[in-house]
Amino acid sequence: MNFYSDRTWMARRKSSTEIGATSEFRAGCQVFLEYAYNHPECVNDKNQIRCPCWKCKNNNYMDRDMVNYHLLVNGFMRNYEECWWAHGKKRDVGYTSKISSNSNTHRMDEMVHDIAGSNFDWEEAREQPMNFDAKAFLKLLEEGREPFWHGCIKHTKLSAVATLLNIKVLTKANRVPRNDDGGNVELNGRLSVFGLAGRAYGKGKRIFLSEKDLHAAHNYILLNCEEIDEFVRLYDDELKVKHPGISDKDIQINCAKEFARWIKDKVTLAEGSTIPANVQTLALGPDMDQVSRNGYKVNGYEFHTKAYGHGKRTTNSGVCVLGDCYNELSHAFYGELEEIIELSYKGTYGGYINLFKCRWFDSEKGIRVDKHGIVDIDVNRSAYSNDPFVLPTQTKQVYFTPSPGRKRDRPPSDWQAVIHTPARRREEVVNGEFYQEEMLQRPAVINVDDNEVIELDGGDEPHEIDPESILVLDDIDIEEEEELLIDTDSESESQGDDGYESIEDDSDSETDT
């Protein structure tokens, strides 16, 4: 076979009798590669040629082995058998390339062929009597080969329908998930803190932070940026040299107050030339004016400021941040979201960074955990007023409700129970065992005759069942059965109330002491 003159082999990559590419196609690829490498004008200085596979479309240069691999896996780009102009063949006079107009062709017929398998024989399938499913499948194959209209080389009927369906129909696969945060932002040379996931919404209001709050916000961003860690270590080393024997706690306090000024001086002085440009942008600090918003979506949660949520039926302002030593329920920080602040950093490597400003509750003296693992917070005991900021990606959402141990006839106390809100994402994993426990347990209903023998699972010996010991509901009306079950639940609820009262008594006694 003359692979050069008869190029029909380029469209016969698959066969029903061979696995993978056919031997004819493999041999033709070798002829093609020899032809291309015999034309020096087609080979670059790295001994590479353009890859004419369906994915590369002559846009990428690769070596011989990689081009051969791409052709065996992807096949040639559509209609490339008409000309090899990118690999040595001269264009015919008056020839118009159809490659560019066909670059986005959807090879739906090959995709369907991949589903059917390599042993699928098109002609043999046509001759056999077909059921409804087979006819529908063959219709897909035909529409995968038939052009969308006569003379169309860009779309087949199947590819056009698939494209339109993806555009017009919103399904679980392509709709935007609830509380979508937009994902991480492309950095383009900027620091990682500028690319954190999260999406603010609502009408922005221009605000001006006090000098104290602006310094605290900027310092918190610096201390939570990965690329600044090496400068933090350098600052700690300088403190240890200046103040021998200084404790780690004093270093942390000093760093929270002075690190932002220290790194800014490093940048403005002569040493700043040795500091990367993206670090300099962050070290110089944010603009004086900021933007405040009412809502923010991150980590599958939707947060509202406390003022925005006042009077609404839902509360979205509870914030929880896990501590570094989080190994128990009490080792966390709880608070309420007061402001969502957007800081702007100017420069080539600048951008916007959002922070949550919160009122934090005292996580040392204002927290308790009862024997059931319920965390209570004293909402009137505040703390950490000098460090109110946190990055949104570090937070989880909670809400605060009156403690279940409080008796109904007592006025609300300062102690509120902490309830963690589940994140809402595209795919929510449901724990079957958890919901199994929450389901109403009905008694088993078994009708038996006298002296009937029932063989139970897990045992080889048959067991005689006493009819009098079996709950028989043949003569009980369905409504009476429901009442019976409801009465049973009400008894369990009354027991639960007693249990909560005992918790209240325990907590009250601890408070009194």
C-alpha cells in the first residue's frame, strides 16, 4: 500500500478486530514521520515537528516519539489527509485550508465508538435485527457522523445538540452551587493572600478605619501570609539578639504591635531593593479608604453582619475559628461578625483582601462544656478587642441559641449554646447511619398461627415462637396505631426534659460555687 498517495488510512485508526490503533494506522504514522523529518524546513532546532493530532492541531512542537504517541492516542486532526502542508507538502494553487474552520470539531462519532468498545462492528450491527435500545444507539452513531446541515464541517447533529443542551439546560452538574465562593483567584505573580477563595456581595459602602484598626488589620494580613513567614522569623531573631531571654509570649505580643512598621522600614530603606516586588507591595500597607459590605460567601457558608441580620428570621453572623491546639470542644474562638472589610493594596502586584471584624467572646473564662458535649458561651463577656480581625477562609459558621438546660419559666441568661452550621456545597454527603437513628422506630408486626415455627437469621436451629409474645395488630385500626406510637414518643420527650433539667441544676451549682 502506498501510504503517501492513498491517505485513507489516516481515518481508520480503530477497528473492531484490533485493540487500540490498527496496524495499518501504525505503519502509516511511521511513513508520515519519515516524510516530515525528510523536510528540514519542518524541523526546528530541537529536532521537533508540529504535532498534527486532534488535540494539538499543529500548534505544539514535539519530538518524534511524542508525536507518534499523540497520533496513536488522539488520531489526526480532521481532514488533514487532504494536505500535509505543515510537514513538507506544497500547497496546491488555489487551495484553501479548511483546518482552521474545523479546529473545534467535536468527534462525537469516535466518542460513541469508545463507549461501544473496540469489538463493535458497525456493518454487522446493521444487518442484525435490533430492539429499541439498539436502534437508539445506532441512531446516535449516525447522528455523530451526519453533518448538522449539508456542507457543514464544524458540527454534526449530535455535537450541536450536546452543545446547545449544555448551554440551555441547568442541571446539578453545571449549575452554580449554593453559597459558591468563586474559588481561588489566579495570582499572576501576586502573594497567596490575594488569591484566597471567597466572594463578597451587596452594595459596598466606603468607610475609613481608625489608625488602630487599620494597623491591626494590616498586621494580621502580614502574619497570615505564607511568603512573609521568613521575614517573621528574621524579626524574631532580631528581638532575641536585642533582648536576650525574652519569652515566646513577649515575642508574640511585640510582633503583633511592631512587625508591620518593621517590614515597612525594611522596604523603604536601601535593603528594600533585595526584597521581592510582590512582598514590597504588601509591606507598604493598604489605602486609607476601605469598603464595607453586608454579606460574604466562603467555605460553603453565607455570612451576614450582625446589623444586617437584625430582625431577620435567620442568623448568619456567628463565627468560629479553631485554635492551633484544637483537640477539644472548648479550644476554639467564638464571636459575632460585625463588619466585612475590603482592603485595597495598590501596585502591579496589589489587589483586594477581605477581612472579618468580629466581637470575640472570652474563650477562657466565658466557655463551658457539659457532660453531653454541648458548648455554652457567655455572650456578654468579650475579649481580644485588640485583635478583632480574621481571614474569611479561616472561619466556620455557628449560631447561638438559649441553652437546652434552661427551664422555660426562667428568663434568658447570658449563656448561649453553640450550634455548628453545616456547609452548603454542590455535593452534600449524607450520613445514612445518622439519619437512621433519627427515624421513627416502629414495632415489628408479625402475624403467626399457633405453634408456627420460624427460622431466624444467624442460627441453625429452628425456634418456636409463642403467639402470645408477638405483637399482633390485625384488629387495631391504623389511626389507633399512630396514636399508640405518638404516645410512646411523648413519654420519651418528657424524659428528655427531665434530663435537661438535671443539666441545668449541675451548671447552676457550678456557677454558684
